[in-house]
Amino acid sequence: MIARIGEALDSEIVSLGYAGPMHLRVVGGRRLSGSIDVKTSKNACVALLCASLLNSGRTILRKVARIEEVYRILEVLASIGVRARWINEGSDLEIVPPSRLELEAMDTEAARRTRSVIMFLGPLMHRTEQFQIPYAGGV
């Protein structure tokens, strides 16, 4: 997936070291825009919902599965100020994060009902210096 993004940007984003332990080198500094086709799955969808926090603008996810795990993540996103709405006859999801996330207002009960809340770690580390998320227990 990252290699495909790099191809779209005409830039190697991540390279792997070949000798000894695996090393990653991430090269940034480029504006990301465009679209990428991915195979749909529950896990991919949940990951993309969390990753949408990295985008300061609008993200559209196509052919989103309407499953409980997606609804749980959407509850958490809504509680921190992210607007999400179903579009295109309910098959696609539009996500628009606020300029400042309201992390103190996070619906901790919704977050505790899913182990996937742990996937917020990366995007939240990108957006803020300090935050707390509830224990990711799942039900």
C-alpha cells in the first residue's frame, strides 16, 4: 500500500534496509492528495477511519462495510468532533475532522467497546503532544 502511495507521488516514501534487522526510513515533506484503490475488508476500513485523522481536509471512503466495528469507531470519532456522514446512497462515508480535536470529550464507553481504538495512537501522536485513550477492551 505504501509503495502504491509512493508511486502516485512519484517518490519513495518508505525504504527497507536489507542487512540485519529491518529498518524503515520515512521521507516526508510532500503534500498528499489523490485516491487509492484498496481491497475492502473490515480491518482495512477501521484502519482507514482512524487514519482519516491525519487528513486536515475531507476524506471519502468508498464501499464502507456497515458493521458494528465501523459504527463503534464512528461513535468515537463523532465524540471528538469529527463529522462523518453516509453519502452516495449510503455506500460511501465522508469524514471531516475539525481543526482541533476535542479529545477530552471522547466517548470512553464507546472507545472501551472496541479493541480498534488502539489504532488512534499514530494519528493522535501526529496531531497532539499529549492525549489519553481508554483501555481497548472490546466487547
